[in-house]
Amino acid sequence: METGVLVTFSIYLIGMLTIGIIAYRLTSNLSDYVLGGRRLGPGVAALSAGASDMSGWLLLGLPGAVYAAGGMSQIWLAIGLTIGAYLNWQFVAKRLRVYTEVANDSITIPDYFENRFRDNSRLLRIISALVILVFFTFYTSSGMVGGAKLFEASFGLSYNQALWIGALVIISYTFLGGFLAVSWTDFIQGILMFLALIVVPIVTISELGGWSETVNKVGAIDPVNLDAFTGMTVLGIISLLAWGLGYFGQPHIITRFMALRSTKDVPKARMIGMGWMVFSLFGAIFTGFAGIAYFADSPLPDGEQVFILLTQVLFNPWVSGILLAAILAAIMSTIDSQLLVSSSAVAEDFYKAILRKEASEKELVWVGRFSVIAIALIAILLAENPNSSVLGLVSYAWAGFGAAFGPVIILSLFWKRTNRWGALAGMIIGAITVVVWKILSTPTLNEAQEVIKEAIIPFQLYEIVPGFILAIIAIIIVSLLTEAPSKEIEEEFEKAKV
Amino acid sequence: MSLHIDFMIAILGGEKMEEFNLTGATWFWLLVPMLLTVVLSIISNFTERRE
């Protein structure tokens, strides 16, 4: 283990803990703990949203996928994500910020659903909070597996040692400082990720002799490396673009909109956020791309190592340590946001709303803190078996949240006639469609991975597409077939218009 | 999009021409939409601030 790598990693981890302690002193009520007291400036909100969104996939998965044969087809995913994120900032951010405040100062998404629709049955809150709690626990666990594997490979620790060390750092600053700690650490982590994704491809391309040389080398290995169309069907391209639809319903991302200090900051946050996202995605794509040329003579058995190997080969250990820390930053920035959203669901949506309405702010903050520990422990226990099939549920999460929450969020903000029955229907139909569509699209395989029974749906289309569409239809039809919202709700809708 | 029309013509025109236009279309789609969102964000940052 290189000293340089160890020292830079340690400085990074100590820095995160320090931020946790500072945030602890600024956290006095549940709104602070869960939403930073709605005090985030545009830069922090933008990078926190971006870093919470992008996990290890950005530095490992995406370069790895581009590195693999025919990898340029991944650009459709990057384009789809970018457009989705942009539309989210453009249309959802401002209105959600205002409406959540107008609707009884809602500090979580389930809170907002219940208040927006005056849902006395509490079903919207309970179902959405349960979905968040369950899926984000798995998501957190899956992130911890990724972090543990990285730590294990980088430092020669055992998997379990790596798991517990990484988890302890994340738990500590999240436990202490809540949303403020999570957002500020996300901000630093986002800067680290961005710098790494700019520096690595630029240095690699420079080592290869410049841009034209790189492109020629990559094209000479196989022309399909420069081609995002060959081997792709129209449905395939649509499926990749459709990942962008997920943004409107991801709680750990849209809470950053709710936490902005002012709607006046939205344009600046959007600009910073999109700049960060686009150039980070370019950096990831070009890392994989340049890697094809760089490792032409000794192709990598595991493409996901391309970023790590380039940092080790091209940079001294001190710089390499910082670049490796960027991968850990990417993973941690997603885990901490998901962990906090889950604990917020426990503290605000179950404990305060249902169990103890009269609980003091101090009590609620501590409930939030101990939920962080409890949820993290469950996530760690799940992560102790990295091959657990339970973790496979994560593959439903992006589409699940996207289809179950996205249409409800959008229609709740823009269509006055949406009512609680429509919202409930949309949530349920969106979620069920995603699960059923995926199951029906998966062929049955034997142990040798051969198809023994064809999938019922004969074509491949990312399940978020039917989920999103059917959810919207369900919300509209059910809302129109059931009682119109009250005058009070309609007036509130008008008040929230920006 | 003219690049796509070129692509259709290129299918009749031979392999090299097709490769060239696939590459051109790839770079176009990779760079233009994503950079456009950044440009639009920058523009709207100034126009919305003026409002």
C-alpha cells in the first residue's frame, strides 16, 4: 500500500468527519436535520444533487461500459440522463421548492404527498415512506458493497474490514450532521469527482499523442468503437434515453430542490448542476474511450478497472490517492443521501406523523440520528454477503422510483385536478408496471445461462417507459373519475404557482 | 437532420462512407444535446436573473 495513497485517503476521511462535527453544531430541529433548514446555496444544492445521483457507476461502470466493445452505445444513456436532469431543474425544482413550503412546510416527499392532497387516510404518506425505507436500505447496502470492494482492492484489507471502516465514516458524519453534513460533504465529493473526471482523460489523451491520435488508434482497433448506432435498435436507444425519466421521482435528488434557500437561486444552481453533470459524463466517457487506445496492447479483463488502472499508471501515488478518493467520494455521496432520506422517513413520516405528534424537535432529531444507525446496520448486515440476491432488488429502484413517484410529482405540481386517489393510483400502477414488465421481459435461463423459456414480452424496452406512461394515465383517469379537490387545495395550488 | 440523410445515402454509397457518417452522427449526438443543456442553463441563468 503506497504511503501517498494512504495519507490522501486519511486526509479525505478526516475532512468528512470534521464537516459532520461542524454541521452537528448547526442542527437544532428536524427541519435542519432532514432538509438543512432550507438553507442550501445554489452551488451546494447543485453539486449535492449531482453527487448524490452519480455513484461509483460514473467512475467505474460508465468508463468500463464505454471501454467494452460497442461501448459508444452508452452515449444514449448519458444523453438521456442529461436531458432528464435538465428538465428536472427547469420544471420541477422551483415549483417543488415553493409548493413543499406552502403545503404545510413539508420536509419529506411523503410529507408533501399527504399535505398536497390533504390525504386523511395517510395512505400516500405510509406507502411512499415504506417504499423509500425499503428500497433505500437495499440501495445503501448495494453502495456499501461497492465501497467495500474498492477499499478491499485498494488497501488489501479484508472485505469485512473494508465494509465496516467505510460504513463507520459515513454513519458518523451523517449521524452527527444530518442533511447539512451530507450536502456539504457531497459538495466536496462532487468537486473531487469532477476534477478526477477532467484530469484523467486529458492526461491519458495527452500521453497517447493528442486527440486525433487517440481517435485514430481507437478507430483502428475496431471502427465500432466510434459508432453509437451499429448493433442498436430504435427501442434500444429509447430504452437508454428513458433513464432520464427516472429523475423526477428520485427522493434523494429532488430533496435538494426542496432544500434550496431561495427560488431565486434555481437558475444558478441549474447552470452549475448541468455544467458539472455534462463535463463529468464527458470525462467518464472519454476515460473509457482513451483507455481502449491506452491498453490496446494488453486489454483489460475487467473494463471497470480502466479508471483505477489509468490513475495508477499515469500519476504519482499522492495524486493517484486523490483520484482514488474520488471513486470513494462518488460512492459515499450517494450512500449518505439515501441513508438520510430513509432516516427522514422514519423520523418525520412514521415517528412524528403517526406515533408521537407532540414529540419535541430535540427528540425528533435524535430519532433521526438513531434511525441512521439502525438503517445503516441493516444495510451493513445485508452487504456482508455481497452476492446476496436480495441486493438484486436495486435494479428495480431507479425505474421503480421514477415510475411510482415521478408522474405523481409532476402532475401534483402542474395539474390542479390531481387528487389523492389519482396520486395513489399512479404510485401503485407505476410501481407494479415496472416490476411486472421486468419479470415478463426476462427469459427463463438454466444453470448454463441458456434460454429455456422465452420472455413473454418479445422485445426489450426499459420498464420505466411503460411504468411512467401507465402511471400518468392512471393519475389522470382516476382523478377525473373521483371527487374534485377541495377549494382549499385549489387555492393552495394557485398560491404555489411560480 | 442532414447527417442522417447522409447516412441513408451512405448505405448505398459503400462501407467507408457509411462508417464516416456513423462516426459523424455519433459525435454529433454525443456532443450537441448535452452541451445544449449547459448553454441553455447559462442563458436562462442570466435571463431569469434579469426577471
